[in-house]
Amino acid sequence: MMNYLNLLCILYVHLIASVKLFSLGKSLKGRF
């Protein structure tokens, strides 16, 4: 159970990081 929760947490953090990087890339593209 603990292993499953750990995996879920890692996936969640990875998803947030991907969204932040994507929005950052979009704003950078809009600027240049």
C-alpha cells in the first residue's frame, strides 16, 4: 500500500512539473 501511494505521489509531482514547464514554454514562445 505504501509503495502504491509513493508511486501516485511521484506521478502527481511529475504531472505538475510537466504542466508548469509547458505553460512556461508557451509564455516564452509568445514573447519571442
